[in-house]
Amino acid sequence: MNPAPLRVLIVDDEPLAHEVLRTYIGRVAHLAVAGHCYTAAEALAFLHQHPVDAVLLDIQMPEMSGLELLQALPQRPPVILTTAHSEFALESYEHGVIDYLVKPVPFPRFLKAIGRLGAGTMAPSAPTPASAAEPPAALLLRDGATTHRVALADIQLLEAYGNYVKVHTVAGRLVVTDTLRRLLTELPEAEFVRVHKSYVVPLRRVERLESQQLTVAGQVLPLGAAFRQDFLRRWQQTAQ
């Protein structure tokens, strides 16, 4: 008989963070989402009524921070903190947390934190044939205070922009707090390719290649030398 999955509560004021963590939990055997809370007060009430095995807790939230929530809980399950700011790391470990994850959280780093819960038998669950054959149809992207569901078919290109990524779509442009490296982990490898340190493009939208540049959705982009060989191989495969 398989053991019951560990129940994990996600506490974060950002819907996109919930979606990422929910997806990660779904990839790991013996984990299950116990609930979603968007404020510390909501989490406090949830924990008084529902037993959980672990909490993924954001630090910076309105009204009450994650660290203040930890202080308000006389007894608490193991906690893994998540935040976009690394300066809270030292203070957080004074509260006896299991681990400290800095957003955007890579999946391998998430697995390492989960392993510290003491469930050594946990491993990424194998995808079913159906899920392996069907790549995600859309991404949840947050532009400012608004979360957008963007169909992959509508993405024209992704452009690094300092600590943000400009996502060019057929409907306009979104500026999201993320990195090209992390977004690539959410995009189907067979459909999207990095062509420069600042650009990721859908292979189907590449219109023309000229020496060290290519045209994508009407825009001329540089083709980085470090990415040229992989791009050419994959672009040629799409034409076969």
C-alpha cells in the first residue's frame, strides 16, 4: 500500500506563485496540495482547522508577513519559505524553517527543499502518456497586479529586460517579473528555442535567417554565436 501523500499548504499573495508551486507539487510523488491561502490571516485560520504536513510560505504579504505568521503559531508544521528577496535568509533560519527558496524557484531547487522534509523516498512522478504527449497550452503571466492566461500559440517572442521579461504576443506586450531561464522550463522544448542571451522565440514564427540575424514575427533579432548551432539543428527539424 502506498503511503498517504504529504499535504502541503501554499501561502502567497501572488496567484502566479500559487500556479508555479501547484505545478511543482503535481510533479512529485507523495505530495498533494492541502490548500491555497493568499494572506497570513487566511493561513492562520486554515491551520487552526486543517492538519497539514508542510507549508510553502511567502515572506512579504500585506497586513501580516510570513515571519509574523511564524511567530503567531505556537505549534506549526515544517515550513519552507519562499520570497523574491534573499536578504531575509538569515532571519528566517532563526525561526527554525526547513529551507529558504528565492523566486523564481527552479524545480531542482524545489526538489532539494522537499527532500529536507525527511521524505527520502520522494521523487518526481512519471508523467502519464497523455500528459507527456500534450504540452501546456498556455502560461499564467503576471503583468503588474494582473495575471494573464497567455496561449502559447499567441506568443511571438520573449525578450530579457533587466529583472523582467517582455512577452510579445499577438494581442500586445506583457512585462513580467521573471527570467528567460525559468520561463524556458515552462515552455515546450520542441516549440521554443533560445537564439540569444536576450531572446527566446517560437520556432514556428521564424520567418527568415540571414547570417547573424533572423526575422521573427516581423522583427529582426540577433542570433548569438553560442546558440546558432542548436537553433539551426532544431529549425531544420521543423522543416522536415
